[in-house]
Amino acid sequence: MYSGHWSENVKFLFAKKVKNTFFLWAFLVGLSLAFISLLSASTSSWATVPTGMQDWWVGKLPAWVPKPKEPAHNLMTTAKVELGRHLFYDKRLSANQEMACATCHLQEKAFTDGNAVSKGVTLEAGARSAMPLANVAYMPVLTWANPNIQSLETQALIPLFGEHPIEMGMAGREQALMQLFATDKTYQVLFNQAFPQLSNMAKKDKNALYNLATMTQAIASFERSLLSFNSPYDQYKYGGKTNAISESAKRGEDLFFGEKLECYHCHGGFNFTDNSDHERLKFPEQGFHNTGLYNLDGKGSYPSHNIGIAEFTGQPLDMGKFRTPSLRNVALTAPYMHDGSIVSLEQVITQHYALAGKASAGPNGTSPIKNETLVGFELSPQELKDIVAFLNTLTDTQFIQNKAHSDPWKK
Ligand code: HEC
Ligand code: HEC
């Protein structure tokens, strides 16, 4: 149990595939070259843009939003974002050539897939719901319940090469993938533009440029570029547009931030989650909570394939603790919760939070280990409309229509 998915998923990086010399070689060479060249370009730690290099973030964020942290070895550039966008939308990155990252992360659904749980290339169902990617740059920990995954560069390897569950099914096909990049005209140009410091070395050895390190750095850069700060609520709250949201939504806002519903305790801050990291924070904020969704045994247990961070910490009281999701664009990300078990926003309120957890309606009653701020509440029909109206104001249509985030292969 304790070793969990994470080690299962990356074990292949260090054990099973060691026999595959191309893979190991390309990976290690790529990684060290990337580090050496970037270290020589920048002398210091996080997020210091070397002199002469333009800071990608300038002009990208509204004044009221802090800048996210970016790793010093992978500072944002327009060229890396563009390469990452091509990779994110490329179905050739899967075993059956039919699945891209974008298959489960659709822009029109705020980068979710509309399914309760996702299916990979083998059609085996995974345990959890695909997650929205807006403002993922600010997330200090990734996925629903794995405290060990803290970088987008690392996370990208999981859908590509992970075997529990199989998503894109590329384990064992690393060589073919690098071959694709090295021979495809579009990728040749994009990789050279994204990693100009490796271009020269690649003339002697293509693995210096086409490897897992450069690939994941580009994908992560694209993901960090997915910024969503222009919902009607943002325009109302920070843009001074008093009529950007309805009177009903304004009453819903009061409910959301009030002590009856207590939503803001966990879904607080500019991203509507208590998980946050940015340049003004010394230590990242992390929030994993049990919301009382299940109580299978009277002691608060969850279905065995989805027990939350307890799978990694081994602590019984971590049973059912999942990362608080951001509520930005939440109207587009149904069905809800880690397992997609609640179909609508109305039901999230009436059948879950109002009852102090959905389990309260079941045979074993309210979970004894749910978060104590969740005590349930009664809402009038108008108040229910108001809170849902408020949640609907968090939809940023500019974000889901932004061409910079869309499929570059569609001409
Ligand atoms: C088969 C569907 C599927 C594919 C393909 C897929 N994902 Fe996901 N993605 C998911 C699911 C499901 C989760 C939640 C995983 C979990 O909690 O265990 C997720 C979570 C994530 C997260 C975490 C977001 C957060 O807020 O913590 C990121 C980032 C991500 N995916 C990026 C990618 C990238 C990059 C690719 C392509 C290399 C990709 N995904 C391919 C289904 C998919
Ligand atoms: C104690 C912290 C906490 C409080 C308080 C809280 N939430 Fe949540 N919320 C979470 C966590 C954690 C999840 C994910 C739980 C899971 O999947 O098992 C979640 C999930 C959700 C989701 C599903 C989002 C998605 O993408 O699937 C919605 C919607 C939501 N909460 C709305 C609310 C509203 C509205 C309130 C106030 C009535 C509220 N929350 C109060 C922690 C909290």
C-alpha cells in the first residue's frame, strides 16, 4: 500500500527499462546537458531570469495576481510553450496513435474530459476523473491525492509511460518517440527553437536535443501558460465592472464566503483552492481534506482503489483526503469529485455539502473522520440558485476560446 501508484509509475524509469540502453542514455545525457547549459546561463535559484533573456511572464498576468514559481532549469519561453502545445495535442504520443493529452484534457471543458473517470488506450478505466489545467502553474502538488508529485515536468511522464493505469501506453516505446521527433520536420524546427543551446550538440548527437527531459520541459511550459483570470467574477471583483455578475450571483458570493456554507475555508484565494504556490509565498500551501463523500464501514473508509493520500502516507486518518480542486471554470468540469460521482453543481450542494457529506445519506451515516468544518446547512430554493449562479461566474470563456491554447495541428 505505502509504495502506491507513484513508485509503481516511475519504477520503470529506474528499474525495468534499465536494459533499454538507448532510453537510459538519451535520458541521462539529455538531462545532464540541459542542466549544464542552463546552469551556465543562470547562476541562481528559482525564477531568476538571466540578463538578456526576456521574462515570458511580463504582461501575461493581471496586477492582482502573483507570479507562479518556475523551476530555474526550465524558465518559460514562447518557443518552449509552442513545442509543448504541439506535443500536448499530438496523438502520435500514444501506443495506438489515437490518444493525446488533449483527448482527456479538452479545452472547451476547461481541459477536463466530461467523464466520471478516464479511459486510456487499452480502454481500461482509471480510478479518477481528469483534472482541469487552468492555472496549474500555481499548484504545489499535482493530481487528486499524490503528495509526491510536485513538478509538471515529472507529472507528464505518468500519462505517457505509466502502467497503473495505462493511459497513453508508451512504456517501451521511448526510442520510437524520440525517432519521431528527430525525423518530423515540424518537430525538428520546434525543438531547435525551444532549446537553441542544445542545437549545436544535436548536430553530432541527436539525443542531446530529442530526449525525455526536453520533451517534458516543453509540455510543462505549455501547461504553465494555461492562465485563466478573466471570468465575469474577476471582472466584477478586480476589474471594477459592477454589473459583470447578476444580483443573484452577488448573493451567492456572500454565501460562498460566509460562515453558513464555509466554502472559502478550503476553496479560498485567487484560485479558489487552499493549494497554492507563487513568488510571494515562502512555503507552498497544501490542502488535502476528507469531505465525507464515503463511509463504507462506519469508520469513514473509502472504496479501496481511491483512499486519498492515505495510500501514500499510510496514516489511517488520511483516509479519503483529496486535494481541494480549484473552482475556476467549475461549471465546465462536470461530473464532480475525484471519482466523478456527483453529476451537477446543484447536487454537489444539496446531496453533499448540505448533508455534511454525501455519506450522511447512506446506511452508515455521517463520516466520523470528515473535515470538521463541514457540518451541513439548509438552503432556501433561492439560496441554492444564488450559490450556483456564483459558481457559474467563475467560467472564463476567453480562456476556453484562446487560440494560444488550442490544437496547433488543426490547420
Ligand atoms: C486517459 C486520460 C488522460 C490522458 C491521456 C492524460 N491525462 Fe492528465 N489526467 C488524467 C486524470 C484521470 C488525472 C487525475 C489523475 C489522478 O489524480 O490520479 C489527470 C491529471 C493531470 C494533471 C494534474 C493536474 C492537477 O491539477 O494536479 C496534469 C498536469 C495532467 N493530467 C497533464 C497531462 C498531460 C501533460 C498529458 C499528456 C502527456 C495528460 N495529462 C494525459 C487523465 C488523462
Ligand atoms: C474542508 C474543505 C472544503 C470545504 C469547506 C468545501 N470544499 Fe469543496 N472540495 C474540497 C475537496 C477536498 C474536494 C475534492 C473531494 C473529493 O473529490 O473527494 C472538493 C470538491 C468540490 C467540488 C468538485 C469540483 C470538481 O472539480 O470536481 C465542488 C464543486 C466544490 N467542492 C464546491 C464547494 C462548495 C460550494 C463548498 C461550500 C458549500 C465547498 N466546496 C466546501 C474541499 C472543501
